[in-house]
Amino acid sequence: MFIEQAFKYYHEFWRYLIGLLLIVLAVIIGQVPLTVVLLLNGHLDPSMDQMEMMNSLDSNYSLFLMLLTFAIGLLGIFFVAKNIHYQPIKSLTTARKKIDWSRIAFGFGIIAIISTATVLLDYYMNPDDYVVNFEPSKFFIMLIIAVIFVPLQTSFEEYLFRGYLMQGFGVLSKTRWVPLILTSVIFGGLHFFNPEVTKLGNIIMIYYIGTGFLLGIMTLMDDGMELSLGFHAGNNLITAVLVTADWTAFQTNSLLKDISEPGTGWDNVYPILILYPLILFIMAKRYKWTDWKGKLFGSVKEEKSIDSYLNS
């Protein structure tokens, strides 16, 4: 099963501690290009918040530099898995014999359809809330950047939370519910610094933490990250391409720009209560998930035989 796979490789506590430090170091290294560009352009000003500094650059340029941070962070995770735990990427991704790309496509497709339909419906019902933002040259440059780097950004978050930390907390606690809760809360908590929280209020944290639980449940019930990898990539990519707003973390040359005054944030809570359970229901039916109690709350048993990557 997904968490138990970590027992086949080197999984001592100190390895996860060092591994996490190296991943953080990789992210810091990934931020160097953005920091240098801001410094050279005279925009690295402590009196400005992060969004103001990012908006001082061309939006496509700032998008590329921001996403580059996550791409280098992803390389850091792969380096740690291979050189600290001697664990192949496949076992960090799935308990199946090989990565199931059809699952990634399904996860991507289901949220892409929902997100596209939601934006188009809202645009049809509230056209005054949007302006057409389409500028061909800027849009297609953004599209290339987004198609390449947004999946790397979301994969970094998935491999860190639903992969590395999910397995790490699992082998340390010998439980499933502890890593599910910890990874979901930490994942949501790190979004506290997003500009959306400042604009909508702390209520939006329910959405971020709830999304962490959704992705964690997908991973544990399906014994692999494929669905969460596709879902996360689809959510962020479609959003980046379709619509942007002045107060969102992703400032892109999207097709539409939302100029409406955002609400209190409660409208972002409804997916947790309605949409997310529906998505889990569809996936459960498609992939015949069973034993919800055992997979989400059962214990994690250490395998006796160690089949390390060095000897595989």
C-alpha cells in the first residue's frame, strides 16, 4: 500500500529531517533568480508586499520566475528521495507497478471540466463582473509558460505533501489519519500568506485546508498520487488560463479578468460541502474504492524485508 512502501527503503527520522531541510534549501535556491531580477530592477523593497513587487515586473516574466521556484523545489524532492532515502520516484508516486497516467488524465479532466463550466456560467450570468483580457501575443506566451511550469508547481506541492510528508508522517506515526491531518493542515496553512486571504479574510482557509483533505483522501483511498497530481494541475492551469484578478496569487494574461468586488469568502466554502464530496463519490465509483475506514484511519504496519533502491 502507498504509505507502507516507504518501509522498503531508508526511512529513519533523521533522513526525513535532513531531506526536508534540503527541500527547503532547493526552494530558496529557486527563489534566487526572482530575487536577483527584483534587485536589479530596483523593486526589492521591504516596504512593498510580495504582490506589489511581483506586479512591478511584466506579468509573464514574473509568472515564469515564480513558477521556476517550484520547479527547482521539485528537483530537490527527487534528489532527496534518490540520495537520502534511496527510494525510486515510482514508489513515492504510487503503489501500483507503474505510474497510471490515465488516472492523472482523469483527475485533470474532472476539475478542468468543472472549472471551465463554472467560469463560463458565471460569465454568462454576470457579464459585468468581467472584462475580456485577451491579448494574443501575451496570452500565448503565458500559455506556453503555464502548460510547462504550472504542472511542475503543482507536482512539487503534491510530491511534498501527498508523497514525501504523507509517507514520512505515516512511517513515523504508524497511522494513516495522522499524516492525512498533518499534511492537509500544513498544506492549507502555507496558503495563509496568499493575497486571497488578505482580500477575502481567514474564512478562505477552510477552502485551502479542505482542499488538502480532498487531495489526501484521494491519495490514501487510491493508493497513489496520480489522481491528486492531475486534479491539482488541472485546477491551477485552467484558472491561470481562463481568469485572473488583481487580488489573486496568479497574475496572468488570461482570457478574462474578474473586476468584481470579492465577497466575504463564504462562496469559496461551498466546494468543501458539495463539490468535493461529489468528486470523491465519482472517483470512488470509477475506481471501486472500498474499506474507507481502514485506508483513512487504519494502522500502518512495517514490512520486515528491506528492499532498498541500492539493491533493487
